[in-house]
Amino acid sequence: MAEVRCEMAGVVVEVRVRPGDRVTPGQEVVVLESMKMQIPVTAGQEGTVERVLVEPGQFVNEGDVLLVVA
């Protein structure tokens, strides 16, 4: 299993995957807003989304786990 972690503090704007979805390396899975900029967060490996731990509007800190891919 691999965790997709937040690279910087911000607000979750969009979650583009849900449990059961297949992802590939580099695929955008979450969009954050930080300092009025939208920052895409990408999957680091191929796999299936096991859990999504965030939702739109939620504030996240650097290092927080956004989702789990197996």
C-alpha cells in the first residue's frame, strides 16, 4: 500500500477519485488550493484507491495522508 500525502498546506478543492478507482502514476487525484493557486496532487504508483481520507473544503497540512492506494 502507498499513501498519497499532501505536499503543502491548503484547502481541498476537488477529489478526483473514489474507493475502487484504478490510478496510474502521475494521474491527478486531488486538487488543493494554496495561496490562491490550484495545485494538483498526483498518484505515485499504479493501483486501486483503497481509502479517500479528505473531502472538498477540508484544510490539510503538509504531510497529511490524502488517500491510500494498494
